[in-house]
Amino acid sequence: MVKKLIFILLVAALPAGYASAAVSEQASDSDKTIEAVQDVKKEKTEFCTVVKIEGTKVDLKNDKEEKFAMNISDPDTLEGLKVGDRVMVKNGKVSKEK
């Protein structure tokens, strides 16, 4: 009787293991997409508008109305930067448009 109960519990739990594996696989695909988007942003030059600034995180919107965020660790770049400023994003670095 106990062996039968254990067997039933194991069989019942089996689909949950497959479901969690599928969810973790989806999460890793999502992470890869985010990394790919970040890589593309690093390889090209874009002119953007600063939408929001929170500490070192700056939310930007490009001329195609696509929004993305970047972390800026250089204090000189952050100094004087304000919402509405136009910036250039080139090779993953942000600089204020002249």
C-alpha cells in the first residue's frame, strides 16, 4: 500500500518537473534576447532623448520611439545630464549631444 502511494505521488509530480524545465528554458531564451538587444546597441550609433534618470540608470528613447535603459558609471557623463537632453549612444557609451 505504501509503495503504491509513493509510486502515485512520483507519477503525479513528474509533469511538474517537465513544466519547471520548460519555464527555466523560456527564461534563458528571454535573457539571450535581452543580451542580443544590448549587443546591437553597443555596435551602432544612435541619437536618443533622455526620458528618466534614476541614480546611474538612464532611460532613453531613440528617434524610432524605442525605449531602453543604460547604466552609466562615469560621473562626468551623468553630471549635468537632465530629462529631455539629446545624447549619442555609440559603442555602448553615452555622451551628451553637442
